[in-house]
Amino acid sequence: MRKIFLMLAIMLAPLLIAGCGEEKYGSGVDPNAPSVKVKDVFLKKDLLGQKVTLEGEIVSQCQSNGCWFFLRDDTGQIYIDLSTNNFSLPSMPNKHVVASGTVVTSKKNILLVATGVEVK
């Protein structure tokens, strides 16, 4: 009987350890994209068209299929588009996330078209 429990523990341990890691969506966070604050995206026009990484909390999210969310850090909030790159997030209100993507304008609004998101 002990051998059975030991075998089960050995088989389940990797699954439990893997579950403790970060959740990745899309292509994950780009390690080469510079980390910036939300205010920088709005104030530094040279970031338009550039790939950046933002970190903050999800404050609002698409309820139907998780195709967008608003990210807020200590400097402001920004719309994060996931649908352009064909991925989505499950409902994650108030979760801490890191998102990489390209800063763009759409209908005179500045937003981030994400290529990857990681939940911390």
C-alpha cells in the first residue's frame, strides 16, 4: 500500500510544481521589450510603433470572450487588445499581469496590441 502512495506522490509532484508557475497567454512576455510605465506610453511619442512591456492589475475585462482588458499601474491605465493577435484571457479581475506588445493608435486612442501576457 505504501508503494502505491509513493508512486502516486512521485507522479503527481511534477503536476503540482508546474501548477505553481506563471500562466502564459499568447507568446508570453517578450524579454527584449523594454519595461515602461503606462504614463510613458501616453507621454513619449517615440514609443508609438515600438514593442514594450507593461505591468499592472486588470481593472476591467471583456466579459464575452476575454479579448481585451484595461491594465492599471501606479501611473494610469491603458486598453490592452488581445484579439488582433488571436488570443484571449479567462476572467481575471484584479489579477497582476505583465503584457508585451506594440503601442498603436486607433481612433485617436493610444493602446497596446499585446503579443503575450503572463499572470503573476
